[in-house]
Amino acid sequence: MSINRVSITGHLTHDAELRATPSGTALLRFTVAVNDRRRNARTGEWEDYPNFIGCVVFGDRAAALSRILAKGMKVAVDGKLRFSSWQAQDGSRRSKIEVMVEDLDFMTAARGQSMPQAPAGAVSQESPSSAAPELYDEDVPF
């Protein structure tokens, strides 16, 4: 038995980007920066090292959240990991792991904004796997 669960808290590195799958399903992507603290072997000081985690939301929630999520917001994301691979235009194979968002909480607003109010049903979902297509095909993922 395996468990595929991930929870992260961090800041959005850019405004969320809304697209559509070839079948017309809304697809929202954003990146969350999560710091990892490590001791610098040379100086002995603790330093933050950023990790950039790609996140994806599908369906009606994607369209609703696209109007809210902005660079600098602190969010808590809960979901599962999904691996995808594709052939780049130069012929090389590429791959990535993303978080398929099942729940998202606003921790702070973007700089200069008030805390957003989530549209009804936009943040959590009872059956998350039903909204995410099993496969989605894109020429160049972002």
C-alpha cells in the first residue's frame, strides 16, 4: 500500500496562469516557493534554500481561483503528486512532478491587497479526482 499526500505552505512566485486542456477543461497552474533551511558548511550559518513546487487545479475551481491567486500570496496547499513526461520540441524527453491541488487555504493576501474571499466551492472539493482528467496533453507545459 502506498500513500500519495503532500501538504506545503509557501508564497506564490507569480500570478496563477489559466489555460484549458484540449478537451476544454479549465487548468490553472501556479508555483509555490517553499524554503529549506540548511547549515552552510563553509560559514556554519543557517541559510534558506528555496524549492519551487508546481501546482495544478482543474475545472470550475481553476477559473474561480485564477481571479484570486496573485504573486506574493501565502497559501497552504494539500493534494497529491502526479508525474508527467513529454517530448520537447528539440526531441529531448522532459518530466516533472506537480501537486494536484485538492484543498487550498489563503494564509495572507498579495502585497497591497486585502484577504480574498474564496468563491463558494472554489477551494475544497469532495471528490477531487473526478475533476482532474486522467491525462492531459500539452505541447509545452509551463
